[in-house]
Amino acid sequence: MGRYFGTDGFRGEANVTLTADHAYKVGRFLGWYFGELKRRGGDNSIPKVVIGKDTRRSSYMFEYTLVAGLTASGADAYMMHVTTTPSVAHIARVDEFDCGIMISASHNPYYDNGIKLINCKGEKMDEATISLIEDYIDGKLEVFGQKYDELPLAKREKIGKTVDFSSGRNRYIAYLISLGMYSFRGMKVGLDCANGSSWNIAKSVFEALGATTYVINASPDGFNVNEGAGSTHMEGLVKLVKEKKLDVGFAYDGDADRCLCVDDKGNIVTGDHILYIYALYMKDRGKLLTNTVVTTVMSNFGLYKAFDEAGIDYAKTPVGDKYVQEYIAEHGCRLGGEQSGHIIFSKYATTGDGILTSIKIMEVILARKTSLSKLIQPLKIYPQLLLNLKVKDKDAAQNDPDVLEAVRRIESKLGDRGRILVRASGTEPLVRIMVEAETEKLCKAYSKEVAEVLTKKGHTVK
């Protein structure tokens, strides 16, 4: 990870660790850099950057400061306004933008925000470019064989402009609707929009495909994004599905790049379940190219056992949909994702897309003519406990010799009947302890054992 950018962009508390000045500098660099790349390639056209944002109050501040930086450097800024991360990735690719920017802190609380950078292929920005941005923020930029104390400002006719580009969001909605292979008529569907980016998109898509929708948490006020809602707080959707006797429910996060489900019996369906269901569906139709599903190290033991039984291969990447996408692109895979609900269908998208995931799950339900509860029935998930501890220094805590020794000791006890993983969060000041074992009691005991070592060594913050 970089000095400012983690696995999912530059994220932090608005005007504390991520400021308007940071955003302005990101815009200044991107506008200048892509213009300079064009010029050096003999192309004098104006660089174009597409921008979207989620529903946080601070997203307006970051949107305008990014735009100010971009236009001051000579780029045109196309504003999609409130939209989803995957919509920005889609439009950046199909409309041949130089890059895309999404303003969002995903599943974090409202007072956090983030800047996600997307390249012209709709993928996350490469580390080399991000490193240059960080150098510029730190005042030590060296690029194209030259040192820059400050970047030149565009002047006269070279100053950039803004373009209202809500039409891009509308075309993305049309694209999603076009992917519906079956009519959803007769299906009762619950949608939890997390008071985030999907609030004005998901309902439109599902109703266009014929579903009867029951929508919750679709009244954003700038402060309620993810608050007791969405894919990190599934209890509201579980209650809705049970009370209304719905066929299925889908929950998104703040920027709608992830999706978790609730089946017809009120059970929570994770990203691992989704990968299992769709991998079998693809394999049965001869569509699972390379016969490999890309997972992260956080996926459950039970998923791998199920894949073994089905004759499906799998790869394991570090945590982060960025790494999943990189593996997919390099090896030509069609399906990958995370337990948290970032699912990548590489034929249709270059990033996790919560609403697309919903459509593909609906496709399997309708094609199989069965319920979601029956589709997930063969998959046995091992009990898993994830404990998040706020720490002073993620790297110091994770690499403490006593912590490493505690992990080795637990690994020995678990043998081939479970596993433990201790890792630093890529987006927050947390160390995550994940334990899978045969019983919940063992999970709690082993995670507590590591947590006590971290606390005893003074790494944790109350």
C-alpha cells in the first residue's frame, strides 16, 4: 500500500486525514499528467475525466475540489453526480475517458470519504501512477525526467470545463437492464440501498425487468449512508424478506460495488455462496473459462471443499477486489470475488458491481426454476469469526513476534480442521483476526487468544 492510497483508494475521515486540499492536488495531477501523456504522444486533444460520487455530505466538497484541480490543469470534468462505482468504471471504459474518479468510502460511516481512481479500461488505477500522485502531494514529484516543485496551470483557452453527464448514469442503467435474460415478473424482491449510491438506480432496474420491489434505506440525507443499513447491517433486509414473504432480497453498500443476499427463508447469503452458485451454473453451461474461480484468502473452507467436489479449480489472492481483478485479467478467468460481496463477472464488468450481481443471481434462480435457499443448500460453511481491533500501527501489530507466535500456536491446534488469518485492513486502522473452526466456541477462544496478546503488547486503541 502507498502513503495515502490503500487497496481501495485514498480513504479517511473527511477534512481530517482526507482533506479538500488533497482532492485538489489529485485533480491537479490527473488533469496535467494525462494531458502531458497525450501531448508527448502527439495528441493535442483535451483530457477527459468522468467523476461520480456517493451520498455523503462531504462528497460535494470533494467533487468540486477535484473538478477545480482538473480544470485548472486543463482537463474537462464530466460529472455523473450521485452514482455507483461500477457505473463510473463502465462509462470510463466504453466512452474512452482518460480516467475515472469515484468519491466514496464504500461501507464506511458517513464522516469518512474516499477517492477511488479508475483507468481508461475501467480497472483500478495502476500503482505507478498512484505513486506519482503521492509524490506530488508530498512535494517531491519527479516524472518525465524532470523534477516539479509545482505543476503548470492551464491558461486562456486551455483551461478545462465541466460537463453535466447524468446521461452516462442513465446509459449504465440501460446496460444493466439489457443484461436481464429473464423477465422478473411474478418475483417479489427486497432491495436495501444503504442510503447510498444505489438508491435511485436499483429500483429502476428491477422494475424495468418486471419485479415487484420492496425498497428500504433509499432516503439519503448525507449522514445516514450505511447507518444500520446495507450489506454490513443485514438485519433490516432479513426482517423485510420474512415479513413480506419475499422471494429474495439484495443489500448493497454505500457505492454499490458489493452485494449480499437474503434467501426466501431469511438466511444471509454471502459472497462465498454467490461464487458457489454462479460457478456451478457457469460450469454446467460450459461457460466457466479456465475452470477457475478467483477467491481471496478470506473465503471459507467450506467453499473450497464444495469446489473440490464439483471439480472446479480456484485461486487465492490477497484481500481486495483489486487483486481479484488483476488475477482475472492476467489469467483469463470469468468469475471471482470476495466473501464480503465484491463479485466480478469479467464478461460484463471490470469491477465488483452489486446490482449486476443481483441480476445474475436472479438469472440462476429463474433458469433453475428453484429458490435461492435450495441453491445454497449443498454448500456447508464452516463457523467463522472475524474480530476487528483498532490499533496504533497496523504493521507493527501484525508483525509483532509474540502475535506471530500466538498465530503459529493456534495453527498447530487447528491442523486441517480450520485456519486462522491475521491481517491489516487496507482501508482502516484495524487488524482483522479471522478464525474458522469446527465450532463457534473454538472460533471465539482462538480469536480471543490473539486479541489478548495484541492488547497486552500495547498495540490496541480503546
